[in-house]
Amino acid sequence: MDSTARETLEFLEENDIKFIRLAFCDIFGVQKNIAVMASQLGHALEHGVAFDASAIAGFGGVARSDLLLRPDLSTFTVLPWRPAESGVGLVFCNITYPDGRPFEGDGRWLLGQLEQRALRQGYSFLVGPECEFYLFETDEKGRPTHTPFDEAGYFDIAPLDKGENVRRQICLALEEMGVQPERSHHEQGPGQNEVDFRCASPLAAADHLVALRTAVKATARENGLFASFSPKPLANKSGSGLHINLSLFFGGHNLFEGFCQAPNEKAAAFLAGVLAHAAECMPFTNPLPGSYARLGGFEAPGTVSWSPHNRSCLVRVPAATGQDSRIELRSPDPSCNPYFATLLLLSAGFEGVLAGLALPEAADGDLFAVGGAAPRLPASLGQALGAARQSEFLRRALPQKLLDTYLACKQEEFDAYEYSGDRAAYEAAHYFPRI
């Protein structure tokens, strides 16, 4: 047993931690976990913890045998909303076959592999998510309603903003978990909120997003509320986005520094790669039928475009300097699997760097109003799936079995939505309560 394992086990004993949640995500990004007694963590570290892959959404199409959870102790944390007495810890896990081979449906492992491949060539990435969500009231039985928690707007404060104490609790909980939120505020929609993170390594950033969704849901429940990460929970109101900030480093230098004044050639090629493959990635970055109702309005992009500072574009170059220099992709939404979304966006950019792709001209003006010549993003999940099935890039970036399983599941999901008769009712029944 290594020193990290010994120190963790000592911490559990000294701090009365009795349960450990071994956390992972299905291929659609829904967190799952197996709880083990703290006394069994050593055994889990040595031998793994077996589970039935066929019972996990999407896994049965990739693996039809038992799989093993392998705890990554670097992610260990204590859940602050659980009782301090006989406390509960959490650790994210990688997934393997019983013979030790990595499981090809494990987004954590795939993302870690990309990081290592880039490092071998001298490159590294930082990722900074900005995640929006809604807070809704619940009924007398604790079930979610579609009544927003408040009627506040962008950057409003109390008493209009009734969510400020909830956001405070969320941010403090995340800090206790070792996750560093950078800022939070009320967003444009009634009851809509946002929490942003400091940039981190790709794997850490994806873990942080999963932790955020857990913390938000738990905190909302403690306050008698329901938190929704649905991309468009209210018609004619702002949808919820997951803006993803990406930085590219070579030799420790941020290649996006000074980009708007004198674009670095490799940074320009990275941005070109993201633009080139953004539409193909949308079943992963925008995975629900309702994801597409959000795009093309309320500052959510509808075209494949980029610009310094222009919030109607797909990719914006924020007014940041030094190591904070970055690009911001504005199309993804928080219903996605953060491991796959991050993996594909970085893979697209990295391919652009290696191929030396040329960056198209920046888009000017309000693209919501005038459209322009920029190619349109898919207008539905069905269109996005069609683009994905034709994508050679996705076949390079993802294992074939995983890709086939994911697209088949999403096609079945889209068909059920299309033929439901009442799409709004279908979405309210199938997505709103669980996203």
C-alpha cells in the first residue's frame, strides 16, 4: 500500500468517515455510485469493486461482462452536506475489465489518455467551465414544479434574487470538497443561476462539473427546492448553457495570450479545429432534444463562427490577459457528459494544431439578427446525429463500440421524442424531473 492510501485510511479513521461513495458516470454523464464501508476501501484499492455493466445505461452495448471500479484517491473528498458523525466520503473511479484492461466506455480514462498524449508532444490544456442551472419551487410532496424560485434577472441582488444564499451554500460546499469556484451570480432567466470555476486540468475540470451537479442538487433539496440542469426548462426564457473555456499551452506558455492583437499560429489552428468539428460533436455537447431549442437566441449561438468579444458567435475570445487568456465555446449545455464533451473539444482543437488548420475570418455583427454567411449549427438532435454518423473525426477520437452505442441510444431517444405527439409534455415527463 502506497503512502497516499495509508494517509487516506488514517484520515478516515481520525475523522469518523464510515462510508465511501465510489463514483463514476454512465456514458450519458449521469453520476452513479456504489457505497462501501470505509473499512473496505483498502480492499477496493487492491482488487477493485465489481459491478454489473449491463445494468448501467449505455454500458451494456459496449461491455457485456462484469466491470471493476478502480478508485482514484487523488479525487477523495468528504461530502459536507452529509452528517459529520459517521461521515461520507467520495472518490471518483476509473473503470476496467476484470483482467485490468481499461473499459472503452470510461470517459475519465479516455480524457486522461488525451492529456498524456498531448504532454508527450509538449502541449497541455486548461479548462474552465461556466455552468448555468435553474432553481424551481417544489409542491407539498416535494415534487418539482415549473415555478421559478424568483423573478430576478441578470446580476440582480436580493430581495429580487432569492437564490443568493443557495449559491453561497453551494460554493462553500464545493470549497470544502476541494473544488474552487471562482464566482457565482443570478443569470438572465427567472430562478436561473450560474457558478464558474477556475481553470484546471481537463480531467479535474470534468470531475468538478460532476461534483457541482451533485452539490447543487443536494443543496437545493436541503432548501426545499428543485435544481434543473435542463438546457431549456422554460419556453421563451433563457436556456442554460455550459460555456467551456479552453487554453492551450506549449512549453508552459499560454498560446492564446495576445491572440486578438497577434494570433499565435498554433492557437489559431487549435481554434480552427474546434470550429471544424463542433457540429459533429453536438450529440455529445448538446445531447437532448431540448438542447436545440436553446440555440440561436438569448446569447446562445446558432452558427459556426468566432469573434473577439462577440457573444452571438459559437466561440468568443474573452478580454483576458496572461495565463487567463483563452477561448470560450458557448454551445454546450449542462446535460452533457463532461468527460466526453471535454475530450472531443480538446481532441478537435489538438487535431487542428497537428494539421495546421487555417482559421476562418472572424464574424462581425449580431449573428442572431443578421445570420451572415457562417454555416449553421444543427437545428435538432436528429440533424446532429446525422452529422455525427458521417464524422471521421468522431471515429478517430472515440472507440468504435462506444460511438456506435451512444449514437444508437440517442437515435432511439430522439425517435421517441419525435413520435410522442406532445413533445413539450414528453420533455416535461422524461427530462425535467431527472436532469
